[in-house]
Amino acid sequence: MDLTLLTYIVVGFTFTLYIGIAFWSRAGSTGEFYIAGGGVHPIANGMATGADWMSAASFISMAGLIAFLGYGGSVYLMGWTGGYVLLAMLLAPYLRKYGKFTVPEFIGDRYYSKTARMVAVVCLIFISFTYVAGQMRGVGIVFSRFLEVDITTGLIVGMGVVFVYAVLGGMKGITYTQVAQYVVLIIAYTIPAIFISMQLTGQILPQVGLGSMLSDGSGHLLDRLNTVVTDLGFSAYTDGNKSTIDIFMITMALMIGTAGLPHVIVRFFTVPKVRDARSSAGWALVFIALLYTVAPAVGAMARYNLTTTIQHGAVGQAESNIVYEQRPEWFQRWEQTGLLKFTDKNGDGRIQYYNDANPAMAAKAAEFGWKGSELHVDRDIMVLANPEIAGLPDWVIALVAAGAIAAALSTAAGLLLVISSAISHDVFKGALTPDMSEKQELMVGRSAAAVAILIAGYLGYNPPGFVAQVVAFAFGLAAASLFPAILMGIFSKTVTREGAIVGMLTGLVFTFGYILYFKGIFITPMAKNVPENWLFGISPEGIGTVGAVLNFAVTYVVSKATAAPPKEVQDLVEHIRVPSGASRAHVH
């Protein structure tokens, strides 16, 4: 059985499972559509949260970034994991006790203002569409490779699948689908990692293999990887390639952005009791750790395999470069997607792969008639291509395809549901047509999800960066806009509606404007995305931290200058913070 047919069978089986679950658990009420009826078991919710959380950025792109950034890629591991702890401790149980359907609904009630609620909806839409662009790009990458079609066609196929179980099933369908997706993605991620770890180091645990000797006796994996990449003019894998301030800012933006992500927060509305929110958060951390502790090993091994396959020695050794006509089969398959490209700049028919941005390396290469690096490798293909590069069995490669699709689709569905909930429940039910029936609200929610899928597909077709980079922008927007409003709404009785509204807008506008400016939206010399032009050396991925500080500061100043919140609002804040007697929060 060839790889294509095997992939169709494995992926087709998982799709059948997902869609079957969606129909079985189809939402019949707004409560089931928005929060799965509030009756999901903590362990199941923890597993669903893990799938929701470990998106295409975690499965596909994070190890790819670590593969090329090396030590610098650790900011994603630290930020995303640490942020989940913040969410579990600071926000989840309190929001569950409050017992509403959406984050904007909480902000609207806490800040006694429909305007505040609408501003929160705007922030949520910016965050969610930025985030979902990364997921849909991941969907397109996976389908384009394993269906052997172009990335646009792959994206359209993925949109169709998401439409079925997100629009029909709502949160109830998504939750139980995500449980199945978690099982698929964690198996698909760890099995290839175990195979490759044993192949390279003889260690069954990839976490151990990362720090072990290579099986061929040539040295430790990381030492050999450093030698291989520095011979080609790249920075040593174990050296940091980011400034201290940027590492701090990115990590902090990812942490507090995690705690402000609406599609993650809403997961804690689905459990029966307040204490279940903490319990499900603990289970989710366990499930997340199963993948996150493996990712550094996957990244390092993928970079080692790629580099030693394409370039066997130092620059200048002609025999070290593979002949293009004799390129491996995996190379040919990935070329069809357009994510792996070869350009024969010097016409010798061999693949030269090195860091031509390094002046010393470029000068050395020129002595041998090389005219620049001839290989472009999209970072987002590393996890998917790694089993093929390593020559693993076809069933493992097919399993990776199923896992990557599960990761991308699970988060995309969660994000699209948050967007549709904000439109139907907060905009239509909460502001425009408060007298609409539950059936009408459900129809509006499903229609909004369908429209959101179309917009998400376009953003996935034309994203502003790699999957993990796009996702990092979403975290920055969440950190700068919603997180301060939610945190102060829970722990401060004196923050006013005026302060919250101005603070959210300040954080959102500043952060979004900075990201747009430095991602090349404006054609000016200063708009080049280089560290010399960044504010205090802070990259667009980390600017959300500054946006959050501005939000906190503006909210505090404006709140001091305006009338204190009404007594009933202050009593509400006091009620949320006291856990006693909160065995089951009232769901409105």
C-alpha cells in the first residue's frame, strides 16, 4: 500500500470519527452551543482544553521554530506553558463562578456598560481572527502535502471539515470532538519522536535523547548539531539569538496573552462546578506537558536530519552537496506544495544550502563559485517532513498527517465558535435584538460561524508570518486588551467602565498598530522588521507586554478620575472572589 492511499485511509478514519461525534453531540440549545450545557467532566474538559490549546502552532510550527531558532525558540515553550498556570490560578475559577456564556458578557456586566461589552467583542474578534489565520495556514499546509494538492485547495478542504462540526455541533460537539483529536494528535506527535530518538541516539524517550550521544559515536547530539550548522554559517544551535529584553517581553506577552485568550477561557465555562474549573486546568497541564516536553527534541532532531541530508560537509566540498536530480523522494513530495524550493543559482545541478546572509560565509562560498543559498525551507514543514526525512514507515507518516490535521482543526473550531458566540450572544442578543428567541439566536450563531470560516480561510491563505508567529501576534493582542480588563474586573472593585473601555482600546490600538507597522504594511525604511528599528529592541511578538502595561496604566488613571462603580457591581466583584458556597454557579 503506497503512502498516499495509506494517508487517505488514516485521515479519512479520523474525519469520520470527528464528524460522527459532531452529529452525535449536536447542540440543541444555546447552552449546549455556547458552553456544552455546563456538564463536561473535568478530565474530558482537560483533554479537550489540551487539544484546543495545542494548535497548529504547537504541533506543526513550534518545533519548526525551535529547529531554526535553537535556544531562542524556548520563549514559546516558557510563555505558553507559564501562561496556562496564570490562567488556572487567576482567572478560570472566578469566571466559572460568575457563570456567563462569553468573556464580553462578563466584561459588560462587570463594567456595567454595553459599550464595554462591544469593545470587548471588537478585541475578541481581532484576537480570534489573528489566531485562526495561523490555524488555517496549518490546515492548508497539511492538506496540500498529504492530498498532493496546492495549498489553496488544501485550505478549502480543511474549511469544509471545520464547517461541519463547528457549525452543527457547537461547543458540545467541539468538546467531545476535541477529546478524540487530543488522543490522535498526542499519539501522532510522540510515536515519530520515539522512532527518531532511537534511530539517532538509541534512547526511547526523546527528552533523554536530546541530551544523549549519537548512536554513530560522533558525539552528543547538540554538540554535533552545533558543528553542522556553524560549518554552514548559521548561529550555534545552543546559542541565544534574541536580546534579553526581547526574550522577557515575548515570554511575558505569551503568558498573559494565554490568560486572556477567549477560546481558552470559555472552556472553563463548560464544567459543572467552580472546583471543576481548577481540576480541569490541572488535567490540561498534564496533557499539554506530554507534547511540550517532547517538542525541543523534535526540533533539534529535525534540524539535524534536514541539514545532514542536504549538506553533508562544510562549504567548498562539492561532493558534500546532493545532486538535484538525485534528490530524495521526500524532497520531491514537499516541492509540490511550494513550501520547499530549489533555485540553481550557479547552474551546477547541486543543492547548495548555507547562510548566505553571513558575510564571512558568503565570501568563502564565492571562492567555490557558489552564488547564494539555493534552498528555501518553510519552517512550518519541519515536524511533518521529519518522519519522511528520517525514512520512517509510511504508517507513521500517515499518522503524523492525521495528528497535524487534528491539532489545526481542533483550535480552529474553538476559535470560530468564540467568534460566532460573540456575534450572536453579545452583539445580536445583548445589544441589537434582545428579544430574539433561543432558536433565532442559535441560527445567528451558526450563520456567524459559517461567515467566520470564510474569513478565516482567506486569512489562512495570506497570513502575515509563520504559524507560530501569527499565533504569537494573537497572544500579544489578548495580553494588551482583554487580560488587564478581566484581571482588574475580578480583583479590583474600584475600576470603572470608562477606565476599562479606554484601557482596552489603548492596548489594542497600540499593539495592533505596532504589529502592522513592523510586518511591512507601510512601505517606509523604518517599517522594516529588523531589531534596530524596534521600540527598545522589542519585536512585534513581544510588544503585547508594553500594550498590557499601557492598558493597566490608562485604566488606573481614568478610573481615578471618574465616578466609582455602583454598589451592586462592587458586591458582584466581592461575590466572585469568595469561593465558599459556590458548588455550582448560576448559568444565565
